[in-house]
Amino acid sequence: MLKIGELASRAGLTVRTLHHYDDIGLLSPSARSDAGYRLYSRDDVARLHQIQALRQFGMPLADIGTLLAGAGISSATIIDRQLAALDRQISEAARMREQLLLMRGQLATGESPDLASWLTTLEQMNMYEKYFSKDELAKLALYHDDGVKAEWKQLVEDVDALIKSAATPDQPDAKTLALRWMTMLDRDTGGDPSVMARLNIMHEQEQAVQQSTGITPAIRDFMVRAMGEIKLDTWAKYLTSEEMARMRRHYATRANEWPPLIEAISRQMQATPTPDNVDAKLLAGQWMELFHDMVGNNPDTLPRFRRAIETEPLLRVGRGMTDEMLAWLRAALHRS
């Protein structure tokens, strides 16, 4: 049996974290010492492994608690998922090694490319390969088409200039640029929601990509808010003032949660097209919670929300969530 301090030290956690897990009923010690200290058994440590592994996969604590309290998920299944994640990291490292060997070979033979340019291209290529397959990169104009790159460079410069002029996302000039941004993004990704989602994730996580494209977090945030303003203007034709207030709050506080969720759904659909597994049900639960945060729980709202989607083409540009995804998620919820 381990005392809480010993377990925290071995697991790389804080005692406060373990106290919190106990308080919310996620991980309670199996025993107490005569002096009242928490004591953790082997089974408690195994459960902690499950909790931490699921946290690494991006699952909220509330969902982990629901999962472990219900049918549960075996330690073997979680370890399989961890192994798969490590395999992807090893594969990425191997590709990086091949590129570095190639660079060393070129230098050894006396070739003299512009080293700074060569390294920038190499870094950018590796960044994109972390997120997209070779087939996807071949179709991604943003990656290989110099004309498209120049068009985006001009748009980014226009947005940067507008921000420096102290404009706000709800102003007409900002909405005009946001509409260009939405249209070009839809065009250059073929409207593929998974590709759009991964582009968002890549620009959020990779500083090298931000530097090479010029799309800084400030520019990205400004455009996200301006695009939100365009769509909010359209939603306002169908929703009440109270519903609009909820949606505006959602856009301001949780809009950034949609891209990684859409990508996770797309990836899971490819892995297991039939939504009769634990991962599908968890994703469906996350989608439902986020959707209700956006539109609320009033049954009168949903028909008007759907009518807006069906009637307004603008609301479908860059939407991300496809009808196939929605059908898959509803099926997963139905089978819960």
C-alpha cells in the first residue's frame, strides 16, 4: 500500500491532484491507516493509470468518471491505444531521421543550397507530414501551389493591417476579409472537414508553421471572431434574442473546441465505421454536450437551427460537421 505522497511522487502528480480525484469520486483510496492517511493499493494504481492515459487522449475528467463507472474500459485496451500513439511518434521520428540523413549527404557531396531556405522547407514539410498523409498533401493547394500561397500571403497581410488599424471583428471590413478567408479555406481544402480541422490544430500547435505562413495567434483569433460575426448575423434571422445570446457566448468561449473534436470524430469513423464502441460513444457525448452549449435544450430551437443550415449556404461554408458525421454520432448515442 502506498501513502498519497509516495503515489504522487512515483506518478509525477501533485498530492492536490490526488485529493481532487478523491473529492470527485474518480479515484478513492482502498484503505486508511490508523492515523487516517490515505492508502492506495495495486488496483488503485491500475485505475490511476487508466485515468492518466485517458487524460492524455484529451478526455475530460467528467467523461472519464462516466466511462469508468459504467461498462468501463479494460487496461489492455488503454495500453493498446498508448502503444498506437507511441508507434505514431516513432514513425514521425524515423521520417525526421531520414530527412536529416539526406541533408547531411547533400552537404557531404559539396552541394550548396541556401541552407536557411533548405532547413525552413524541411521543417515545414515535416510539420505538414505530422498532420497529413502524402495523398492529402498532394491535394492540399496550401502546401504545394505557389499561386495559392501568394494569395494567402496577401490575405494575411491585409488582415494584419486591419488589426493594426484598431478595427474590431464586427466591422464591415473585417467581415469582408473573413468571408474571403472562409471561401479560400473551403476551396483550398476541398471542403474536407477533417483537413480543415487539422489545419486549425497545426496552426495552433506549431510555431514554425505560424512563422512561415504569417498566421499568428492574434490573426487567427481575429479571423475566427470575424467569421463568427458573419455567421451570427445569419443565425439572427432564425433564432430569438435569448438563443442568439447563448450562441454568441458559445462562439466567444468554446468555438476552439470544435476543430479537434471534428478531427477526432473523422479519425474514429475511419478506424471503426460502425459506431458501436466505447470511443464512438464518448465522442458522441462530447459532441452532444458542446452542441447543447451552443443551442441550448429548448426543443423549439432545433427545427429553426436546422432550417437555417438547410437554407443558408454561408452557414455550410467551413462548417466542418458533415451529415455523415451527424448520422454516425446519433447512431452512437442511440446505441449507448
